[in-house]
Amino acid sequence: MDARAAASDADRTPAEAASYAGQERRDVPLDRRSGLERRRGPGRRRSDQRRAAEEGELTDDQFEFVMAIDEYKRLNKRPFPSWTEVLEVIKYLGYRKVAPVSRHLDKPADPPR
């Protein structure tokens, strides 16, 4: 028994300790899975790309981006760059908008005029 459990038991009066009818949570085995595994539930598979991202495996493009952001933060002494600064780094890497913005899947289509 650890010190916290001993202290909480000592704070209770004998009547309170005897009247508690709930489950004793200290005796239940802990679920050691990460939060992502618990949310996904049993039998749900992740895509290979999602699994790789969660496990820290990066594609070459992702690694280049992460290293560019890290270099920007180091050179400018900015631990948390703004979104404007992130966009600046992205443009520095050569990314440009080449297509018009398309309809997002989560947004309904605009009504016809």
C-alpha cells in the first residue's frame, strides 16, 4: 500500500469505509495501451501511412519540412513560429499553389445562384 492510499484510508471514518459500496479501483489492472489505441478500439486497423506517422516514420518530404522548420526556429530563436512564418518556410521549400481551391469534403456544396 502506498502513502496516498494509506492517507486516504486514514482520512475516512470507519463508518464511511464500511458504507462504501463502489468498486475498489486500486485493485483493477491498468490499461497500458496508449490513448490512440484505446480510442481506435479492438479490431480497427490503421492505414500504413497513419501507422507510420504515429510511430514517427517520416517520408522524405515530411522529413525535409520538419528539418526546415527546425532550422528556422534555431536561426530566428523562435520556439513556436506563427502560421505566417510556417507558410514562409513552405514557400522557401518551393511549394506553390498550382490549382484552384477545390470543395472540401466536410463542407456542403454552395447552393446554385
